[in-house]
Amino acid sequence: MADNKNILVYPAGTEAAFEIHQALRCCPFVRLFGAESRPSHAEFVFAHCRSALPDESDPGLIAALNAIIDAEGIDCLFPASDSALLLLSRRRGELHCELIAAPSETVEACLAAERPADAPGKSFLADCFTDRHGVLRLVSPRTRERVRAGMAVRTRVFPADEGIRAIAEDVNRRLRFRGAWYFLLRQDAAGAYRLLETHPGVAASMGAVRALGYNLPLLTLCDHLGRDVELFGNDTALLMDRAFVSRFQTALSYEHVYVDFDDTLIVNGKVNAELMAFLYQAKSRGKKLYLLSRHSTELLPELPRYAISPALFTEIILLRAGENKADFILPDSIFIDDSFAERKRVKEACRIPVFDLDMVESLLDWKE
């Protein structure tokens, strides 16, 4: 795709917003921005995030969004909650960029209507995609095996049967969708399906079908940019289970990273993948990396066994008997080692931050 696009996600602190971020963060032509009314987890996810916007009920919200749109050259706004979608759809003519949403009459029909009474039976959700020509291109149902706050956090993708596909095609005929949408249904004891709710937009757990190759937020964006899209995915069983994750902000400032080898970079004969992810991230941001070890033999022949390039490190330092790691560490550094005794000596001698393996997750920066 030729031109880069600046995409604003609002509100950026919802689970749907995080799915949009995951789906678009590696896209080479997309630059993501987030906007929120209050501090949220979005600050740990979006590299460019505003968190002091007026609430949705505030008449000044549209003006505040337009100020961001104008300042950042935003091309498209991606709503990430039902309430925001309904509000922005009603006021889309006031926005200074394109709104990635179904036609207003579809949004109203889905979100402003009363919900039907619930019914007994198993509940399912079907992720769908309709292109700008009105063609239903994907129907991908999944289970709702564990639900938290209305969101399926344990969900299993399965092929659409005739009953589910018939419901999807009927809804698609009656309403004009564009891009990603989904619907909730129940199956009674006799096997009959009943449609409960229909939602235009991205579901929080659409990552399940994305893992099979159907990136619905990206397909939706491309469709809104007037691009014809082709869909294909992997034909395999897939179960997705979600849980809370932790992200961290610290006041750390450093230029050098010293890391141990045995039981730190290599644990139980395997590469410590989380630590390697941090080292590559630090390297890409200009930090200098040092392998500092008491390994019993030369380290250079050892590294290729684990597909680790010596070029990753500014220096590889192998200590002799009686030498202290603290004596080799420069100021403005951090130190990572599984040994409590080593960390204690370095902390006392160098007065720098030290990290055990379980602390490495706090060093990773997930903002993109």
C-alpha cells in the first residue's frame, strides 16, 4: 500500500481497542494513536496516547478529537466501544477525518434498539466481515466457554454450520455492514439458533480469528481505504484463553545492560526468550549490551549452539577466579543476574538497579 495512514483509536482503553492495536501495530503503512478520557492501560500500549479528553457526555468531545486529528494528521478514526461508535456515528459529519464504521442506519439499528430477552441454552458469537460492496466474506463462529464482564475470555473457533451461516446472511441482507461485525446467538436443546444481538465493529476477542489468518481490523481498514481484499486463513482447530497481563512504567534511565549467561540468558539448556526479547529491544534503542559471566569455558563457541550472535553484545566478559562483576560495570547501567549474591554485591558496590529473572517483564516496553 502506497501511503502511510495515521489511525486514531478511541476510546483507547477498551479491550476492543487493544485488539485493534494488536491487529495493526505491525502493519508497515499504519501509525497508531490512542485517545482516552482518563488514564488507562492505553498508556502502556499506544506509543502516542492522549488521556485527558472530555467524557463522551461532554459536548466538547468532538472538538477535542478534531484537535488531535488536525494536529497529528489523522486519516481515520477507529471507534473501540459501542457507546463511542453510536455517538461518533451520529456526529460523523463533524469529524475532520473518516470514521471507520458501518452506515449510520446500521449502527442505530444494532446499538440503539432494545436487546431481546435472554434465553436458555449455549451461547456463541460469530465474527463476520462484509466488504464495501455488501458481500459477506467471512462467518467465523466461536464458543463462549468462559465469560468475564460480557467478554468471551475462553473461546474456541469452529466451522460455521448451515444454521449460523443462514443467520449471518439474513442479517447481512437486512442491514448494510461495512468491515468487521459480529453477532451473539443461543442454541436451544433442540439445536435451533436464536439471534440475540448484532454489533457493527471489532469484538474484544477477535484475536481468535486473527490467529487463523483473518485480521478483521486490518481488513476493515483496507476496505475503508477503497482496497479490494482477499481472505484466506489456516484450517486448524484453535482455542484462545485470555487473562489479565501486567505492563510497567518506571523512571529507569540507563545506557548499558549487563547480563549473566548461565541460568540467566540460558535456563535449563534453553534460551530465556523473555530476556532475549528485552535485549533485542534495548539494542534497537541504542543501549550497549554486555555478557558478563563466570562460565567455566569460553563463551564464544557456546553462543552459536543457542543461535545467539556474539554481535548482539558490545563486549563479552569472562571473569577469572576471584574477580568481582562489580569491577567491570560502567556507570549508568543495569544488571541482570539470577544470583542473589551477585545482585547484592553489584547493588552495594555500583549503586545501580539490579534485576532477577522474574523482574525482566518490567523492563519491556510494549508501546507501539
